[in-house]
Amino acid sequence: MSPAQVVLPVSAQTQKAAASEEANRRSAGYHPSFWGEFFITHSSEYANCDATVLRKHEELQQKVRGMILDAAADTSKKLEFIDATLSLGVGYRFEAEIESELEKIHSQGAPDCDLYTACSWFRVLRGQGFAVSAARQYIPIYEADSTKNDTLLHFANLDFNLLQALHQSEIREITRWWKDLDFKTRLSYARDRLIECYFWILGVQYEPQYSTSRVFLTKVISLASVFDDTYDIYGTFDELKLLTAVVDRWEPEATDSLPGYMQILYGALLEVFEEYKDKLINAEGKDYCLYYGKEAMKGLVRSYHTEAVSFQTGYVQNFEEYLENSAVSSGYPMLTVEALIGMGAPYATKEALDWALKVPRIIKASSDICRLVDDLRTYKVEEERGDAPSGVHCYMRDYNV
């Protein structure tokens, strides 16, 4: 047998194959997080406020509630007060009261009054989606208003600071969790965008009653980001096929079948869902929610795998195929399901979760917008890096532009 025909032992072949795979792994060169441990050490004066501050907050809240429900107030004054309450960012504290009062005002029909009150009537009633100015920007404006209500202003200031303290405590919690996972060194190929993920979730659910849900969603989307980088950048074809199958089974005992670095990621995913099964799902007595949460995550991972297969086999999707898969890989359908679960009763019904899991048109449209806007901003960098073809590339190829 010539030297060229020597057959290596199985262990040597395995080591050689592994070394070859390591040499062929890609790197995106993501910049590190510049937040570091800032939120672990940062604190505000309201982070550990005493009982006196909390009693004052409750006292002011009851006074404002009484003003909203004041039967003696005329329509103009009531609309003005409700508008200020919403604009100051504390409307979420009085949702039932505001809805009740607006229904009464609406049932009375359009008022026969001055132009200002008529405009307020249309604007406030149409604004039941409550798209209002950010409290931090509006508070100083309202403070300078000669017609301001001092009780409402005091309450809005105090509530804003207490809410900010709660948000800061949540960031501390998730930052410690992320630090303990040590993905920075154990999965160094992945992006470290934990704080950015939290800010995104804060735009979905900012109210204090959704604190547990916010932390859960931030953990889930942060892990989803690492899964995305694993499929886009680092994993080999065979590894990704195995990871997809293991996530689809969702069994702890399947962990050992994965490569070491994937065991770390998959284990973190299982732990997060197990932790919040007790905090979110069992607390509501709705065990079915866990099924929907897992299925949404499985769907996201399958969509990542579809993208990876297209890239690693050299297959370029047509634009419609691209949009069909990217509607799921955008993460919007998964986050919609997990957010509904986090909101609990009366939102997390089987009907609502079934609806969200099927990616209805409103979620599909939102996902398409998200994906295409992202592609327009990043496709040049992704092409230079050698990533899979973006929506821009697929569209230009299909339509010869």
C-alpha cells in the first residue's frame, strides 16, 4: 500500500474532519457590546425607595382616579384632563376608568361647543389606540402650562421615576443572567446585543404589570439572536441539521447528541422556558401556553435552517420564496406568540395563540416590512461578508433590475 493509500484510524479521521470544519467556519466580525456591566452597577434614587414614597404614589393615584371619574366635570375639562393623563404616560394606570368615561362622552354624541373642545373630542376618542407623546418629553411641557393640574403632574413625575427604576432593575437581572451564560467567551462568534434587545421589548410592553413578561421576552429574543448567528455564520451543514432536529424534539436528553458549543445554546433555551413555565404559565393556570411558546420557537429555528440550507447549497430563492420564509425568520411571529403568553389573561387564549401561530396577514405584513427595511440597510455589508442572498438580491435577480 502506497503512502497515498494509507487509511487513517477512525479517531484520526474524525479529528481531521473536525479540524477542517473549524478552519472553514466563518466570522462576521461583530463589534462587542459597549454596555459592559454598566446596568449591573448603575442605580437611581428610586431603585430602593421606602414605604413613604410608595404610599405617596398610591395616594396620588387615587386622587387622579377620582378626578377622571368626577361626574361634575364638564366635557371640555374632562377631555382635557384625560388627554393630559395619556400624554404624561400614566394612562395605563387608569385604563378601565378612561375607557368608561370616553364611552359616556361618545354616547352623548359630538358636543355643541367651541372649536377647541370639538377638536379634543375627535382627537382623544380616535386615540383609543393611545399613541401619545413620550412622557419624558411631555412632562416639562405640561409643567410650564398655566392650566396644569398639580396633583396629576406630581403623580406623573413620581410614576415615571418608579417605572424607570423598575426597568433598570430588570436590566440588572438580565445582564447578570447574560454574564453567567458567558456567551462572550463560550460562543464568541455571536452578537452581544442584550441591552438593545431589552430596549426593543420595552417598546412592546413597558407597563409595570408586564415586568416578568419583559424579562422573559428579552431572554428569548437574545437567545434567538445567537441561534441566528449560529445558522448564518458558524454552524456546519451537518451540525445545523442536527440542531434543528433536536430543537424540534424539545427533549433535554437530546442535548448530549449536539456538539459542545450547541449544547450550551440549547441548554440555555430549555432553562429559560422551564423557568418561565412556573413564573408565567403555571401562575395563570394555562398549561397550553407552553405548547404554543415552544412551537413558535421551533418555527423560528426551522426558518433559520431553511436560510442556512439555501446558503450552503448555493440555492438562490426567488423573491416570493424569500418573503415566505423571512416572514418567520424575522422573529415577529415568534415574539407575537411569546408576548401574548407574557400578557396572560385575558389575552393568552387558545384562539388568540392559534391565530398568531398561523402568521395572519397583519403579522406577515409587519414581518415583510421589518425584513425588507433591514435588507435595504445591510445588503451591501452582507454581500461583502459573503452571506446568503438578501431580499434585495432576490428581487433584482427576479426582475432584472
